[in-house]
Amino acid sequence: MRGAGGDRADVLVGARRGLRDRSYVRVRRTSRWPPTLLVDGIPCVRPVRAAADFAAHEPSPERVRAILAATVQKCPCHPEDLRAELHASHALRNPAVRAVLDELRVGVQSIAEGQARDTLRAAGVPEALWNPSLLTADGAFLARPDAYWPFAGVALEIDSEEFHRGVAEYRATLRRRLRMEAHGIDVVSAVPALVRDHPQELVRAVRAKLQQARARPDRPEVIIRPYR
């Protein structure tokens, strides 16, 4: 799995097989033999199962967060489906897994978003909605910011440098931001490196926007659909 680290492949075998680890293979025994799919002729398990098996044995909270967030964000997998697989794999015994699953269930979908949520909560910033859908008053889709504070009309956008590899992606981000601002939403912009390396700058920026919002007579007229 990309992001899992290491140079050995995890291989599932039946619980009673006598196979052993090798320098390039890590044997994972299971009594829950999963359905498989072929990838380049190699039988593989679904991403949600691979993520759950990885999380059950991974001590690093950051790698757990990276793998589980990528599973929900890039694969057709709902957090509740992931929770069921984590439960079956006994991965929920791992405190890091439980913490990341809590993030995913409220809408956090990336490492940077998880780090931002941890930082803002630790600083006492009011809780935001994560990845809600914002609609105009007539029901047209407006945007899906990374975080949104409904009481203030403030959004947080964490823009990955990896995503903005081309002009089209950069323009799409600018257009999304302009649409939100045209509807009265104040946008705080950040990049993952700032969230990771300069968390207090993020806290100050969000606090300033929330404080400024108190002076506004009205909140933006948008329909909010929380993450599901």
C-alpha cells in the first residue's frame, strides 16, 4: 500500500499455514479469508481490507492516519464500511486507529486536515464542520471546503501542492474560492506544510477570521449539508 512505508509486501495466508516471513515478505495469518481481485495477475484484497490489516499491526499514528485517510478519500469506501472492517480485523484495539476513525466519521479526509483539527481543538478554537457541502439559497452546489464554521461563515481550505500540478487545478481552486467569497464566506488558506510546521500561524489566522465575523450583521445565506 502506498504510504505504508517499508520494503516488504504483506501476504495473507491461512491461519494454519506454516509459512514464515522473508526479507521481502511479511506473512499475515488470517481465519477470515477475503474475496480477492486480480491486479496485474496477482490476487489482492480490496483496499479497505488491506488498510484494516495494516492498521491492526502498525504502531505509528501518522502512518495509520495516512493509510486510513487515503482509503476513504481515494477508494469507494465510506467510513462506516471501514469501521466494520477495522472491527473485524481487531484493529480498533489500537488507540491510534480509534482516533483516526473518529476523524474520518466527522468528515476529515487527509493527513493535513487531521493535523489541522488536532491543532485547532488543542488551541480551544470552536469545532468546525469538516468537508460539508455548501449550497446556494436556491440549492445550487457552491463548494465543499475542508472546514467550515457555520456560526461565522468562515471556511478553511488546505491546498496541497501535489494537487496544483497544472494550470487547470490552480484555476479550479481560485474559482471555488471566488464563489465562496462572492456569497459572503471568508476563506482562510493554508498548505499542508504550514499546518505541520507552523501550527500557531493557522490558529492565529482562523481566530482572526472568527473574531472579525462577530462584527458582521448577517451570516452568509448558504445551505449546509454536513459530511455523510
